[in-house]
Amino acid sequence: MRTAQRITARTAALTVIATVTSLFATPVIAVADEVGPVGFALQTECGESRDAVIAGGEAYWTAACSGATMTVTGWVRDTAADGMCARVKALLGGTWKYSERACPSGTTKNFTLSGTESDAEVYLYLES
């Protein structure tokens, strides 16, 4: 079991940190700050599948590797009529890759994000 990774808010706002366990018993840290979006991050390695759920959104993705390239493929869904959009981003090869925004509520967007890496930090989050 990998150790949880801490995600720090980049604002001076109060940050609420809660340890969450995914379906695969991998510990993660969920972060919410009172002035910004709620986010959920999972370290993802080649061959792994992940589910993420936050208030207002959900996502599922799998990671596949070929040579030095990792491809993260999945979907993201907006689950609340709150004026926010659900989105996924992944840090692959030192570059942030982004899914399309899923909104309004009930909208699902498929995504494929690729980069040179054997593991990725993949985030589900909300934005306006």
C-alpha cells in the first residue's frame, strides 16, 4: 500500500484535509478549501484503473503504457446543478493535460490524456 500524498491548497484559505480510500484501498488525500474547488487526486500507474467521486462530480479512468508513453483514458461527469463543471487533469511528463469540462449536471465527457511517464497524478476537480 502506497503512502498518501498531500496536496496543499495554494491559497491562504482554510483547508480541510480528509483521508479517503479508493475502491482499490490506495490511500489518497482529498482537499477542499473554502474559496476554491473541491479536488480529489490519485497517483495512477500503468495498468491501474481508478474511480473518483467528489460533491458535484465523478470520474473513472484507466492508465496504459506503451514504451515511454502513458495514456490515461476515461470519463468525467457533472453530478450537481451548482454552476460548476467537473474536470480531470493529469500531470504527465512534467506537463498538465486536461479533459474537457463536463457541465451542466448530467453531462459526461470522455477523455484521453497522454504523455511520457510511467505514473501520473490524476485529479478530479470542479471549476466554474
